[in-house]
Amino acid sequence: MTGWGSPVMAMGMVLLWWLVGLGVYVLVRRLHRSDGPAAARLTPEQVLAERFARGDIDETEFLRRSEVLAGGTRPVGKP
């Protein structure tokens, strides 16, 4: 290749790899964002139920926090 052939091809390859990287970045961001809004729509009661289902909290803690969320008189920090 003579003249401008090599520099143009080199710039084309750099542009191609930049576009591939940008495409991967956009795809990863979209896939990651799909979890965000769904989690943001959960109510506090649903989050509490999920924590109980996973075993993060026991039944007593679940019932106590459920009462507080329902407008009970017992504050979260008090037994």
C-alpha cells in the first residue's frame, strides 16, 4: 500500500474497535439497568418479605417490623 492507504486503514481499525467497545459498554449498561427499576418498585413490605424468605431475619423480627410498617406503636429499635 502506498500513499494514504495504511494510515486510513489503521484509523479504520481503531474506529472499529472503539465502536465494538462502545457497543459492549452500552449493552452491559442496559442489562444492568433492567434490574434497577424493578427493585425500586418494591414496597417496604415486599422487601421485608424477601428478607424473611431468604433467611436474613427470623420470624420474630419479621413480625415486629411488619407491625411497624403497618403503623403499629412499637418503634423499630425497641423489643
